[in-house]
Amino acid sequence: QVQLVESGGGLVQPGGSLRLSCAASRSIFNINVMAWYRQAPGEERELVARIRSGGTTSYADSVKGRFTISRDNAKNTVYLQMNSLQPGDTAVYYCYSAYGYWGQGTQVTVSS
């Protein structure tokens, strides 16, 4: 079992940046897949970015070139660097690990 705690959300103006962190309660070294999802009001939860233990990454088309996922196995933490944020990125962002574990979510609001 693993507990995930997200942080780093907040209110940012369009064009701004935020870095989300996901701290795991135990080592993520052997967890093959870690990911970030998001859910906007009235919408289904969608995959934003995924990273495998070897470092391979994949992204939703809507965030390619703007978001970067990374993992620090020594710190048991996964990050999501979000640049050039747009109002359409407003959502609750959730951290996910293989075996079906979710964090509680962190709100990201992009607005002027």
C-alpha cells in the first residue's frame, strides 16, 4: 500500500507556471508507473502525464510541450512542471501510482 500527497496547486494567471509535487509514503523505486490525472468540473478524469520507472514519459496532446513529468526515486516524489498555463488547465490534479492508489488532489486555477 502507498499513500500519495499532492501539493503545489494554487491560483495562477494565464501564461504562468506551477510545479506540483506528489510525495509517496514509501519507496517508489519499484513502482513501474506513476502519473498525473486531472478533473475539471463536470468533466471526466483524464490522464495528463505518465512516467515509467525507466524514465519513459507520455503526455496528453493538450499539454505536450508545456508540461513535464519527472520522478525522484530517492525522495519518493513525482513532479509535474506546468508552464504556459491556460484557463483550460483549470482542474483538480491527482497523483496516481500503479496498483490503483490515488492522492487527494490539489486545485489548480488559471485565471486573470
